[in-house]
Amino acid sequence: MIFEHEIPNGSRLYFGALAKQKRYLESKVSAFFSKLGFDEIITPNFSYSQHQSIDDDKQLITISDESNNQVALRADSTLDVVRIITKRLGRTTSHKKWFYIQPTFTYPSSETYQIGCEWIEHDNVSDVINLNADILNLLNIKPIIQVANINIPKLVSSELNIDLNLFKNGEIGALFALNIDWLTSLIYVKTIEDLKDVINEVPTSIKVELEKLQQIVLNIKYENVIVSPLYYSAMKYYDDVYYRVIKDNLTIAKGGGYKSDGISSLGFALYTDNLLKILED
């Protein structure tokens, strides 16, 4: 029996002190972005293009509009923000730096509050990672920033003719079982020093992407960084160096480089609900 005062599993309820803390956090980060020249945007809750952002369409909450076109509740903000700015608002603004504070929704009833930014037509990933690191310093927390390059597992998969799902699913045991020295060395990489040591061991086809990852990490101004060349994100649009921020098994942020309609951009999202748990502790 479901009582009328119950809320669906995965939905959010903030009240009292925690609601106040959430507003304070959003206000503090909003002021940070504004000071650096980012303008705010709030996108529609409904979208026609969410299937291009989410790897598993089953996560989308969909309905049909009056013309029987499929509409989804916003499950991700990134591509919608860039397309609205470059296509719908392109004639009225040339601004490239935007931030948003809004929830996303996934099936069956999950809500995830986010504070995010998109830096349109910018392609230096270390800049956006440092921006994220500055927010962590502002909040006086030191979680791990894990940096990866989606091209590396793709190239390894092609080089060895193995299933890319081994990387998507994190099946490290199956990779160890291949008993390939340079692949085993890649699995063990955690620091910039580890990365430097392994670059000359790998096949030529992979070396360039490892060097790109190395250069990005060298430009990050943050101490608690882990290098994970074989990590593979589930987000559809990341196509280069990207990262996530983690602490106590909680993902606090994700971000990186991507292309939308041929336009290279950068962005990240802070996961407000998890961040509040960290700050509360």
C-alpha cells in the first residue's frame, strides 16, 4: 500500500537546515561562475534529443507530444545547453561560457540535482579541470580527481581485437588474463610518473593518446589526481580526455571534452546531492 505522503524511490526531498545548505551551496558556486564571466541558463525540463546524451535509452522517462514525437524528461544537460546556445540563441548572443543549476531525471523516478558549466568552442581540458578544482578548494574539500582518455580503451580494443565492453564493465580480471606486458602496465598506472614509464612500452597507435593524457595531467593545478588510462565512461558524448571527482564511493563531479554538431566544447557537472553528503560529513 502506498500512502499519499510517500515519495517515489530516487526522488529528492530537502527541508529545513539541509534545504538552506543546498541553496547556500548553489549560491556560492553561482557567484564563483559569475565572477569568471559565466552566464546562467535554465533549459526546459523536456527535450527531443536526450537519446543522444544517455548510453542506455531505458533510463529515459519519455512521453509523446501533440504531434506524436517522443519527448524525454531532461536526463542530462550538456548537449541541450550547447545546442540551445549555438542554434536557438545563436543570433542573439555570442557568449561562450554558461552555467546551470537544475535537476536531471532518469527512469523510473530518480532526480539528480546538478550545478554545471559548459565552455563552448574551448578545447583545453586542463582549463575546465582546474576550474572544477578551484570549486573544490572553495568548498574546502580534497576528493580525488580521476583523469582518463576515452580514445585509449578504444585503441587498445582495436589493437588487440577485444570487446570494448571489457573496459565499459571494468572487467580488469579478463584484461589481466590476456597476459600482455604493456597492457598490464597500463592497468597499474595511477600517477603521472607511472604514465611516463609506460608510454614507451605501448604500441605506436596508442602512444599519441597517452602523451595527450600526460600533457593534460601535467597542467592540472591540484594535488589529489589519479591517472586512469583504461577507465571508460558511460556518457555518450565524451570523445577525448575526461574526468570524474570521487570521494567515499560517491561521484561528486564528471566532465571533459566533447563535440556537438562539430563544435568542440568542454564542461562538467557537480552532483549536488552527493556533494551535500560530503559537506555534511
